[in-house]
Amino acid sequence: YTLVKPCSFESIIRYMEPNLFKTSPYPVILNIENHCSLEQQNEMARILESILGDQLLKEPLVHAANPRYLPSPEDLKYKVIV
């Protein structure tokens, strides 16, 4: 029971997308807590990929100087991390 009206996952992502980097070019982190079936999770992944496209970080970034280091916020500009 929440005070939030029901809305679809897709509508939320579609609403967010044009506003993601208006304030800052640095990465946006989506912390998605879901209690979905594997089929529903696959659909969520499809929605994220279709709407966010190249903005969605899909592969690990390897630091050029040393692959043991995590990428910096500079390396992750204009990326969405789930």
C-alpha cells in the first residue's frame, strides 16, 4: 500500500529519458528493486534498451591505464547504470 498511483515501468522510463542529463552529464544510477519473474525482467531489459539505447551501460568499461580500476565519473558521462 503506497500513496503512489499505479503506472507502467515503460511510462516511467519514457518520461525520464529526455530529462536524464539536463542538469549534469555525469552518470545516472537506476536502483531498481523488483520482485518480477524472469520473463518480466527480460521485458524490463528490453524496455530499457529500446528507450535508452546507447546511453544504457551494457558492457563493463575497462580503464585504459589499469584494468583493475573502476571507471571514473568522467568515463561514464552520459551513461545510465542499472
